[in-house]
Amino acid sequence: MAFGNRATRRVQLVTLAGLALMLASCSEEKKAEAPEPVRPVKVTEITGPDHGRVLVYSGSVKARTEMNLGFRVAGKITERLVDVGDRVTPDMVLARLDPTDLELAVRQAEADLAASRKEAEISDLAFRRAQSLNAKNITSQSELEQASLSRDKAAATLESASSALDQARNQAAYTELKSDRGGIVTAVSADRGQVVSAGTSILTVAVDGAKEVLVAVPEGDIPQFKPDKAVKARFWSTADLVLDGKVREVAGSADAQSRTFSVRVSLPDDPRVLLGMTATIEAPTESAAPAFSIPLAALTKKNDKPIVWIVDRDKGTVSARSVQVADFSDDGVRVTEGLAAGDLVVSAGTQFMKDDMKVRLPETVSSRFGNVNSLSTASVRD
């Protein structure tokens, strides 16, 4: 009986071991036959290359010529006849000074001229008398010469008094501030009752005519701005207003506080452009190569070299492709080599990718990245 029990147990153990081996074999076969999972991916379809880096700066529209008007004499302002925004015309009176002191100066100059004229007449009569007496040998030659010198001195004094009167009259006329050219008042620096010195700015007038945009450019980009460089000007107030501008002037030194350079861009004549409007200047860089823009998340590395993962539309697989990075843009990376229009680039989850991995594209692949971009909503999952 003992021998039979042992034999039975051996048979049972062998049977269990065989079953275990069969189960393990079946499990391995099923595991080997399990298909590789297909991963949904978020992709970006590459469109045409851009035209290189574009510098964009905001500024304001100004008149090409602005006049800071001030009185040519000192005095107290009694009238200011224009305000900011008023239009002025040539020879229009803009402000006046108190003329009392200058009118008194004119009267004094007139009196001095009259006295000099009388003195000149007297000295001329004295010279004629001395000349007559000298001809009769009544007076000496020295007395005649003295009379001649007195006459010449009186004539010079008369001329000086006449010039002083003209100057006094001019000074009196300077109590009226006038504009030499037509334009618009853009600033007022002094008002009635204020005592100003000669040359102090009272009004600023933007002269009618050419307009331009003034922008501040940092020193890192100022080499890209040269006189006569063609740029585009856009205006915030009117989205469809785009004008072709040209760099007219570049400041020779940076501003002491902002450390930026003033650049003036001339504009063509357009009635829609008004003084003070905000404008955006777009200037292409000189040596920027065209490049394809991709999201930053699409860029990864393999063997310390930058790559992207490209989706094969027909096979539904991905493969690594080396690229040449030019620089970084506001919305991603600019690539000059390794991409072509129409390529599908994996834009998220690149850490899960490997060569020949099966992926599933979104139902509609219509994303664009570059001039017009929108990313698809599919995402990478484990």
C-alpha cells in the first residue's frame, strides 16, 4: 500500500508540472502575439518657410518738421491767441508781449535821430563857413580841417541814430509772435502773465507736409537700420492701413537714459495718417535665411544632435530626422535644414517616440505653424 501511494503522488506531481509548462507556454505565445499599441499623436503640419526674422517696434506719428516758436525779445506775455490743436497760417499772430518798454525805446531813438540830424546840419554849415573864410585867408588850414572832421563825425552820428531807430522799431514789432509756415499747434509752453526771455519756447507747431514715425531701437538691433532701408508701417487705429516706409534718419548716439537710438521713418502722404497715431514698424533683417517654424516641444536630441520626429502618412509610423536650428522665435524654433513643406512633425510627447513606432493621426490634420498656425487637439498617451 505504501508503494502504491508513492507512485500515485509521483504521477500527480508530473501531471502538475506538465500543466504548468503548458500554461507558461500558452502565456508566452499570447504575449508574443499581442500587437504593439498604436499611440495617438499631436502633430504640426509644416507650411512654407518664413522670410526670416522681422524686427517690430512701435512708435508715434510726428511731423517731419516741428517749430519751437519763441519771442525774439524779452517781456511779459499779455495775450495767447491759439491753443493745442489749432491750425495756424503764415504771418498769423499767435501771442503778444507788453509793448510799453519797447515803444518808449522807439520814441527815444526817434528823439536821438532828430538831435543827430540837427547836429549834422550845424556841422555842415560850420564847415562851409570855415571853407569860405579859409579861401579868403581869414582862417587857418587847421581850422578848416577841424570843421571837416566835425562834419564827418556828425554825419556818422546821424547814421548811427538812424540805425538805432530801425532796430528799436524792429524790437517793437517782435512783441507779436507769428508763424512762418502753416501747421498745427502741438504744445504750449507758456501762458498769459508769464515773463519770458528772448528765445524761450512758447508754442510748438507741427508744419504741414511730410509725416514720419519715430521709434526707439535698442543697440543690439540698430545695425539693421540704415538710411533708405525699406520697412512696413502698420497703424493700430486702422487694421487695413499698411504703408511702405523708408528709414530717413538714424540717431548718431544713444539716449542717455533709455540707451536706445531714435530712428525716423518717412511715410508717403496719406490723409488717413494723423499726427500722434500709434504705428508699428516692421523691418526685415539683412542676412536672415528663410526657415520653417516649429513648436519648441517638437525639438529633441538624439546622440547630442537636434532632431524632430516625422510621421509617415502612408505607413503611420514615426522616424527621427536631424535638423539645423537657426534661432528661436517668439512662438517656437526656426529650422533651416531638415524639414520640407507638408511634413508632419510630432509636437508633443517626443520622449515616448522611437523609430518605426506606430502612431494614429487626428481625424483632421489641418494644423499650420508659421504665418498661420493652429495645433491639433490629439495628444500623446502611454
